[in-house]
Amino acid sequence: MSTYKLTYFDMRGRAECSRLLFTYAGVGFEDVRLTGDQWGALKPSTPWGQVPILEVDGEVLAQSNTIARFLGRKFQLCGESDWEAAKCDEYVDATNDLFEQWAKFVFFEQDPVKKAALRETFVTTLAPKCLEVLEAIKQKNGGDFLVGKVLTWADINIADKLQILEDTVKADILRDYPGLAKFKAVVFAVPKLKEYIEKTAYSYKAMMPEAERHIDYSE
């Protein structure tokens, strides 16, 4: 049996999808959560100077989406055909593009005026465009999930991203997307995931600057 060691910061972020995948699969792993000092010491030895990294029997795999895809295949969460596996990749990659824009105003832009402008564009244009496509995908697929009739790693990945949007952009961002709201609720009602969420107080609010954590962006 393989041994797994997942290393990231003591936060959710880019490692959380992989943590959720381990949890759903019922596979044990060492969940290493770095402090700033520990990261400074570890960084030179990582493949790309980034985390998360996953060690599998001592071999190192980097890049968050590569890790999640690997776990999806390992745990047989890539659908029931090659086509469904490819659609999993498509939906995850497309939503990754959206989150590159999200990161610009959440983490990277420091000028308050530019930050507000980036956020406004995201809320009024970029996020709705992506969510509308996902809503249509959900409705066309039928059932509970985005791909096929069984839970996939893409479902877990995208449900996690929807939680990020609710916690860091607008609490009611899914108000106009009932299919996605139901989809997210179904994924997080899966018993193992539900237990994890309740036990860890699963939320992304702590990723926001302290001054912004209690702002109500619902209006």
C-alpha cells in the first residue's frame, strides 16, 4: 500500500481539493502544514519552489492540479469512460482560468483602487460568464453531478471552488444558479465530506485580509 505525504501551508487554498479527495476515498495521508519559517527552509528543495507537493512512497509530485488529477485517477474518480475523464479535465481547467483572475484582486493587487476595479470586473462579468456555463453543463448532464452519473474529482474540485467564491466574493453568488447551488449542496452532503466539513469548520474566510472578512458583499 502506498504512503502519502501532502505538504502545504496551514490553510485551505490549493491543497484543499486534494485533502477532500483523500477524505472521500478513505485513504490515510500525512497532512503537513507549514509555518512561514518551515517553508523558507523547505522551498529550495521543492521541484518548482512552490507548494503543495505530494510525496508518494518517497517520490515527489508538484503542482496542485497535477496532484488532484493523479489522486482522481488513483481513487477511480475520473468518471466511467475516457470521454468523462476528459470532461473532468475540461471543467477543472476552465474554472482554473477564472481563479487566476480571482487571485489578482484577492492576493496580488495592492493598490486599493485597482483592487476594487479588478473585483468589480470579476463580480459583474467574469464570474457570471463562467457560472452560466457551469449551470448549463449541470442542467444538461442531469442528475446530481457535472460529469456522468457518479461523483468525480472534478465535482469535488468545483464544489470547493464554489465555496471559495461564496466565502471570499459574495455569499449569495449562486443565487441565480440554482443548479450549481444544489450541486454544491449534494457534493458536500456526501457523508465522508460532510463529516470533514463539520469537523474542520470548512471555510475560506480566513484567506481574506482581516479588514475584509466581515464585509457583506451580498448586495
